[in-house]
Amino acid sequence: MYDVVIVGAGVSGASTAWQLSRYDLKIALIERWADVGFGVSKANSGIIHGGFHHSAKKTLKAKLEILGNLMFDQLQYELDFPFQRNGILVVAFTEEQMSTVRKLYKQGLDNGVRNLEMCGRDRLLQLEPKLNPEVVGGFHAPGGGTIEPYRYVFSLVESAQKNGCELFCNFEVISGEYRNNLWTLTADDGRKIKARFVVNAAGLFADRVSAVCGAEKFAIHARKGEEYLLDRNSKARPQKVIFPVPSRESKGILVIPTAEGTTMIGPTADPTEDKLDTTTSADHMQHIVTLVSRMINGISPRDIITSFAGLRPVLEDEDFYIDLSKQVPHFVQVAGIQSPGLTASPAIGGYVKDLLKQDGLELTEKEHIAYRNLPRHEFRHETPEALDELHAQNPTYTHLVCRCEKISAAEIIEAVRKGHTTLDGVKFYTRAGMGCCQGGFCSAKIMKIISRESGIPMEELTKKGGGSLLLGGKLGILTVNTTRETAK
Amino acid sequence: MIHEFNYDVAVIGAGAAGLAAAAEIAKSPHRVVLIDREEQLGGILRQCIHNGFGLRYFKEELTGPEYADRVAALTKSPNINCKTNTTVSDLKRLPDGSFELLAYSADDGVSLIRVRAIFLGMGCRERNRGNLAIPGSRPAGVFTAGAAQKLLNIEGMLPGKSAVIVGSGDIGLIMARRLCWSGVEVKAVVEIMPYPSGLTRNVVQCLDDFGIPLYLEHAMVNIAGRERVQYVDIAPLENGIAQLDRQFRIECDTVLFSVGLIPENELSIQLNVELNPATGGAVVDANLQTSVPGVFAGGNVLHVHDLVDFVSEESSEAGKSIVRYLDGKLHSDNNCVTVESNLKYVIPNCFNTGEKCTFSFRPLIVSDVALLEAELNNKVIWKRKFTYVKPAEMLKIELPAEILKTPGKLVFRLKEEA
């Protein structure tokens, strides 16, 4: 029996689990997919937004965005994930667009954002020499930045686990029942979890989880965003995150210098009926390349090393819905967490905690709290001297497995031992396979390490859980059809 | 403590190129460190268990591992120290013109290696689905042909049960046959060009003999499947544009990409070696020396070859140049060599006045008969007819010393003959 069960281990659920794990509570965090962050969060653009896109007077999402933004420096220190406050530029290329720029700037000021700076052409080019010199004007939000969203989720969950939170992956809730002051959530495979409180942070499927628990009826719509990742050596990599002037549906197509030294362009914003549809399309690639080429110099489609798509969970009114259920007891809804959900997530966790307290959950701080995730020993961030010392403790620190991103065997072994036993799990945890060869050289090596460390036979390893088997079995299991050959 | 080593030459990569260069240098008294990130010497040859190697270089037909063993045997010399399972991550040129390398391995930890010359023999990597930005979902079952080859031939694992191969490059063709022999159904090979991009003998022996359909001028326009690949959509091309109204579907659980190779010059970039956009490799002079004195290149890191025999020949030549460099006897002239019509590139990019020189070309045309012409200072000095010219097959010629006696600008042209 748990005090709280959190449905969904994306940024919202993980942040909630992390905040609650510091109290004397028994917490379960459940995730539908094979690993944490594998739903909406995995494909997030990774922007820590600047607090000017939405009005804090009118929307909950802006209020939480502004609070959340301010929390990231401390979070990075405590949790260890790639994050940089490299600033955001919103850029206009026509006088007409400048009126929106001024409106956004004013909105930022009204929201209480500090240090926003209106910029003319020269100032913008000084801040970001790679901008197209035809830029007319814009503003600078130095408090914005970029983060690796999946690394942030891993870090939150790891810290929560250190403080006693229990994680259950591949747990898809198919029913929820409240009886004798206790919730029982049942998974598709029959597992059951009992808890006094439920937090519904199920992302795209928050509507379904709410429905099967007899709570509010609402509809989550999926809005797809395609992203294209450029080679590390791309000449287009800017210093700042570059935003165009936004539209109603989205903040536009951005140029994103990621916190790990690569460049990403995207995302698009298109509604899709299918909540599992993460396909990319040729038209969109062209569209993205054309749009970003207007903003910045050096974009080349030849530099694209991979593409992917993510889905934003969107409610009709475009705002977050975070509240106690009015229809069932002890049930917190955390729904419609679209952009700027990542930025807002630390504040979302706090907000949910306060709602639970208000609903009767007693919060007593633990006597011993593990506050920090010590920084990981990542080959790419260590000096040769430090690597030499690490090698003395464990020789696998100087055995490089992923050449492109410089990931050591030690890092991969650590990921597997922490429970990331899918190829994507290891990839997102360590970056192995994210570089220019896209796993061409290292996938087989990584699979062997996963198999050795986890005991899962090679032929049963998956890319991302479920039926995503990586291999077709051992050589020799198939019958060789020689009829065509002999027919010749 | 970081181990420090001094050698005369570092050979980076112990595939066909690095082994040939190291073997050549070891004939001199100079000391070589041969570094490779894999466990065994031989590079990609290890996974190429088919035959067809060595006809030119060893005058007999060998499999990839046999060829690797032959060249590796030549490197058994007291002058060569092999460091396998070792990755070079940083390269630096010092003000005195020597070099410092940082190499990492589980056995030795961190090694700081000082050398006077470097041979770049890193080979190439495969272009992948991401490079082509093929639309669709991202299920398991999508491989580059070489990665699938390694899984099958080294690890003994099948990539899947039914496959479609994108690109008719040699690795893709070889893999089509290999998959058939393993019981995997190969449903199609899809090629965007109007002609196959692999060697003719491979089209015959790997596709025709097995009745595998080759769709020329077709593109893969969609990969579908949530967990594992379920099907792909293929469309014919007209003037390079996919005709989506005529697309058709092939059910399969595996997609292999054999769509070209990219020379692996990430380390060369650290040394500010000048690269040639046409090859993706270094610009080199007649001695196969790059724009950075003391840095030489050969094999697929320089330009993508279709025969390993050519890799060995070229890299042996580079090895000889390195010995001359170390002995202070290397002579380089700056006589510019370029290509015009119907040739993608030429290697090397300079010739030495009055010395014979070997040139490699990549044609841009398919032609039954074509005339290769060399023009020095606007005067045609040499011609040769070639039959069955195509982009898949590299042209290699040697110009004798007599006709290169005058310094100046050398231009090559390829002309289609009616």
C-alpha cells in the first residue's frame, strides 16, 4: 500500500515524485512504457522558456513557467543534468512582425521577467553573429536556455528512487477504483497498485486515465512536432536559442543549440488523431529547413543526422489543468501539460504537492534525505588526468564504445545496472548512438553489454520495450529456401 | 599515471589502409605505433566473409578475413607496436611540427603518444536513414548494411526475417545474398539512380542469381511500424521526384541501408587538415601528404574505394612517402591537378615535376566507351579509352615521368565516345 501513486513518469510525474520523495511517504511512480520519459518528454525540444510567450495573469501555464524557470540552476546542482542558460532571441524580419515582438516584450515585463532587452539589428548580430543580417529587430531573454529533457527526467527519478520512491515500468493503467478509502490501479498485465492518493500525470493519455478512474471527462489532443538534428560540426550552431515571431498554435520553428553541443531545428505543430503517431514527413523537413535558413546562416540538409517527432498533449483551452478532481476523492489531475511544460515542471511538482497537502496528505520531512545526485563520470567531460585516475579504479572508464559521442563502456554498464535495459534507454541515458554514425558502429557492442549485464539474451533485446525486438534471432533458425537458386 | 610513448609514426586505424602503410614503413628502421579501436586487426575486412578480395594485390582470390590476415602478417615486425582496443580521441600538432595523440584503452588507460608523422587510416562510416531523412516512424529493424553484416557474420545474429534493402551499393548487394543464405527473405533492392551503384559482378552474383528484384529509379518514401518495421512504401522517381500516386507497399520486418560511405575525418579536422568537398577526404599532394606537413592519408578516409586492393596499393605508397618524410628526403611540388567534365574528383591534387604519378578518379557518367584525357598547361599530353565506365567503378591510371616533365596545371577530362 502506497500513500501516493503517480501515473506517468514524464517531466510532470517525475518532478512530483521527486518533490514528494523528500517526505515520509510511500510513493509509487508508474510508467506505461519501458523506461521513464519515453512518452511526451523524450521528444521535447528541451527549451527552458523565457516567460514572455503567455500571460501570467491569464494562464496557469505562464505562472508555473516563470516559477519553474528560476528553479533550474539549483535543480541542476542537486540532480546533475545538462543545462545551460544561454539565452533566447526572438527575431523579426519585417516591421509587421516587430509589433508582435513589442507585444511579447511587454507581456514579459508584465509577467515580471527580469533582464529582457529590446534589440536593434546591430545588437542582435552582436549577440548572435550567425543570424541572417536581414534581421530587423527583436529581443533578448537571457534567462532562457536549453536542457536535455530525458536526462532531466532520469535525474529526477533517480533522486526520487534514492529517497525511497518505487518505479514500475510497462505499467499501463486500464482501470482505477476507489473503495474503502483506497485507490486500486490495475495494469494491462493484471498487476495492481493500491494507494491513498492518485496523481494523474499520464500525458497524452491523461484523459483515458481520468475516465477509467471515474474522474472528469476531458479530451487530450495530440499536436505533433517534428525535429531534425544536425551534426556536431554543423556551421549553423548558434550561441542562443533563436525563436521566430510565434503564431497561435506554436512558438514557431526554432534553431536550438542543445546543451550537449549539437544543433536541433524544429518543431512543427500539427494536430494528429493518432496519439502514437510519431512519424516524420518529407514535406515538413523541407518546410523546417526553409524557415530556419531565413533566420540563420549555415543550415545544410546534408548536416541532418536524424529526425524524430513528439506529441504535445493539448487541452481545448490550451492551458494546463492541474487541480483536485471534483468527482472522485484524493485524485489530482495534471493534464494538458504542453509547452512550456518542461520549464514549468519543477513548479508543477510543487503545485501538486500543495494540492495533495490541501487534500489531507500529511507532509513530514524525512530525517535523512539524499539531496544530490553526484555528477556522473562522463568521458567527454573528464580531463585525461581524471580519466587516468578513473581507469585505476575501473578500466572500463577508458574503453570507448561510442566513438562519435565519446561514451565509455563504464557509462553504458552504469546505465544497464540502473535498469535501462533497452537500446533506446541506454542511448538516452548515456548518448551512446546519438552521434553522426547513429549507432552504426556501436549498436552491436552496446547490445552485447546490455545482454551481459542484464542477463537478457541478445535475441530478446528491444529498442524500446514491447515488441520492438532488435534482432531476428540466432543465425541458423531460419530455413534456407534454395528453390529460386536451383531454378536458375 | 598517464603513460607517455615516443614513436616515429602513428598509424591510426588498422584496416586495409593502416596495415599496408605500417608494413611499408616497417621496412625502414622507423618505429610505428599502429592503433585500432577494435579487438582485431583488419577493420571491416573481418566481417566481409565473402570472397573476391586480393585478385589484384595478392594475385589470388581471398575472403575478407584471409586478406586481413595476409596484410596483418606483413605488420609482424619489431618496428611495429600494435595497440588494439584503443581509441585515439585527440590529436594536436606541436609548434616544432611533431604531434601529440591521446589514446584510450581499458588495458593501458590513458596514453600520450608523441610522433613525428601520422598516417590517417580511419576508413569511413555508412550513411544512414537519418542522413536521408526517410519519412515514417522509428521502429526497430532499421540497420545500415554494414552494421547488419557485422551482426550476422561476427555475432551470428539475424537482423530480421524479411528485408528490403535501400541502395545498390556493394555492401547492400553482398548483404542481399548473405541474407538469402541465412534464410532471410530479401524482397527488393531499391535504388534511386537509373543504374546500380555497386560492381556489375555483385549485381549478377548477389541479386540476379537469387531472383531478387532491383527497382532502379525508385525511392523508399515511408517506413512504417510502431515497434518493429511492418512495411515500407516504394515510389518510382521521375526527374528525381517521387511519384507518390504510383507508390506500392512491401511488407517486411527489416530495412537495410547501403546508401554510400562518408570518410571519417573527425580526427583530421582536429589537425586542421584541408578537406576536399568532392571526396569528403583530405586534399593531398603527389606523396599523399595532406595540407598539414607530416600528416598523410590513404584508403577510404581519403576517398571511398570500391576495391580493397586499391586501398592497399595507395596506402603502401603513402607509407613510402612517410619514410622519405622522416628521412628528410620528401619532395613536394605544387603542380595543381584538377578535373573537368564527367569526373567527380581526382586523387592526388598535385603532381611532382618529372616523377611518375598514379591518379584515381570517380566518373560521373555511365558510358560504354569513354575517353580519359590529360591536359598539361592547355596541351593534351595523354589519352586512354575505357570501356563500361560508371560511377561505381573507380578509374586508376599511372602517368609516366616523361610526360610530367614540365611544371604547371594538369587537367583531366572524361569524354563520352559515341
